[in-house]
Amino acid sequence: EAGDEVILSNPHYACYPNFLRFLNGRPVFVNVDEDDGFQYRPEEIKARLTNRTRAVFINSPANPTGTLLSPDRMGRIADISPLVISDEIYHGLVYGGECEHSILEFTDRAVVINGFSKLYAMTGWRLGYIIAPAEFIRPMQKIQQNFFISAGSVSQWAGVAALNQAGPDVKRMVAVYDERRVFLIQGLRDLGFRILTEPKGAFYILVNAARLNPDSYRLAFDILDKAHVGVTPGIDFGTNAEGYLRFSYAASVENIAEGLRRLKGYLDGRQDRP
């Protein structure tokens, strides 16, 4: 109903609040901070619960931070939430020996959103799925039937092929992502950036660049204009990411190295490099 609330992390994927506002819902933000591993604090979620709270939204591995929600905190969130909506689109893209968890390990009062875009590198195929309590399925079917009927049959067969045949390719892809992750983290540290929380999933690094410019939007476009390197301003992901920049390692090591070289040239021309 209009005015119903869903708790979101701050920072968060940029579109989440818009999805709620389309339905006249109200996003309620809970800060997650780098010095705490960009982890939800269940006690802060509990403090924000009201009689209008309908769900808590989680995303692990997360965009933009690349972090994984710990099983302890995931379980505590499940215990206090009326419903958990879990975006698990980056499941499977996990590095450094970390073990990812699904919210379904902790509660049945959950809606899991996932798809083939990330793990199977099928972004353009637009194929996804939802796991939800039975009472939600028919209402969601009605929405689906009126908006797009179904995913294209070609995409569905591609998804079947991915599930049946792509396991070895996914394993190789994850190893390549991990190589890029380590390379980019070290490269950014060599340029003077402090990375308190290393990303363990997805393919993003959220880096504090406030010393260069607290206005992340202006800084990102200055880097684009002068160094021709594309980064995403932290403010896109919420007020608690202002001053940060999101870097992606969904590119070859060669391109990442070139981007770091250009970024070094940009920083060498400044007096306030990190």
C-alpha cells in the first residue's frame, strides 16, 4: 500500500529506491560503513522497524561495495524482519575462499531475486527468476502477464544450456575475475588509496576518494574528462557513499592496467593526491 516501508542499506544499488517509489512505497535507509565491512547492523535495522515496515532488502554479494553479508548478521536480520527481499544476482562470483549464503538458509519468509546476467555472463538475454512464498506467486504472475507475458523462448533455452553446460566456464571466469580483483586492489593502493574492506564478491570496489574531492559526481567527471577513465560517483548509490568512487574490474587486466596508468597521470597533476 502507499506509504509502506522497505528498509534499504545506504549505499545501495541505485535503482532500488526507485522501484519502491514507483509503487508509492517509502525507502528507509540504514547506513553501512566501510570500517564495519559495509555490513548491516541488525540493531540499527531493528530501531528503524515500524508498523509500516513490510520488508528488509539485502544484496549479497553487494553492488557497489562487493562485500558479502556475514551469515551471523544475515540470520539476525531474518529473525527480526517481517520479510526479507534478497537480491542474489551476484551469487557465485565470490573470491578468496569466502562462502556465500542465501537468505533461504535462515528463513522461508523471503523473496529471492536472481538471474543469469552475472554468473553466466548473459546480461543481454534478460532472463531471471524469483523464489517466493506461495501467496506471492499468483499476484506476481498477474503483473508479469500484463507487462511482458514471459521471457523469450530463445533466452530460456540459453538459460537451460548455461545450467547444463557452463559450469567449467563459470569456474574459469571466476578465477579471471579474482585475478583482476587482486590486480586492481593493489594498483589502487599503489596510487595511495586506502581500502579498508577488500571486496570478496561481484566485480566492484568502492574506494574513498573524498580527499581528492568530497563531491564524487564532480570528481568522477573530472577524471573522465582529463584521464578518459570511467568510474561511478558514490553519490549514485546513496548519501553514505558520497566521497567514494566505484571501480569495476569487469574488464581485461590490460585495460585495468591502462586505466590505472591514466589515473596515475591524473593524480600526478594534482597537489592533493591520496
